[in-house]
Amino acid sequence: DGLLAKSYRASLKRGLEQYASEYLQKLGMDYAIEFDEQLNLRIITSTGMASPEDLSAGEKVSLALALRLALAKSLSTGGGASDIIILDEPTVYLDEERRRELVRVLRDAADMVPQLIVVTHDREVIELSDMVYEVSKENGVSRVQPLTP
């Protein structure tokens, strides 16, 4: 690793830690995250350190979403190429309150990234979307058609 690579990695690491922690707070999780020098994830809770294995399914989903959004934000603010985010069923395992918070966070993310694509069956997410496409299979062929949210 040269000096430039070390500097870039340190900057990206700080951005990921800051943005992911902010997204976790927005999702109602009182956690912060940090990475060690090998970029191993550490979760900081009010009671100490936790590992991803210690989290509930909904908390794991929230953590994964926070990390993805933080990466996209870090790349976009650092001059990287983050033109699109694709999320597949991001509300799975989330309780009603955290689902609502996620919808707010996704609205904010849509301002940060030119294209945000969410694959979902969640009516709340569908109703708040700008554009909705339905994918169906007819005679073994996928059909994509626009719908009104």
C-alpha cells in the first residue's frame, strides 16, 4: 500500500463509520460502528461491543442497509461512481416502526443517488414510490409494465 492508497482507505473508513452510524440512528438503532485496521466491523452499543451474530434479524437487515447506504454516500461524496443503488426486499424482518424509518431514509437516499431501485412486495414502499413497475411471468416470459403507485 502506498501513501495515497492508505490515505484513501482511511478517508473511506471514516466516512463509512460516520454515515453508517448516522443511518443506524435514523433507523432507530442506538448503535455506532467502527472498523479496525483490517476493516473488520465492530458494533458499539450502549452496553459495549456486539458482533453482527448478536443482532436480531431486523437489526441485521438495518445494519446491512445502513452499510450499503453509507458506502454509496461515501463514494458519491468522495468522487466515486455511485449512480445506482438496488435493494431487494429491504423491509423484510423489519417491524412497522423501523419500516417507516427506512422509507424516510430511502427518500433521503434518492436525493443522494440518481437511481434508487427497490424490489419489494411491501405496499407502504410501493405507495411512496415515484415509479412502480410490475414484473409478471406469462407463458414463461417475464413481462414488465408500469403501474401507478
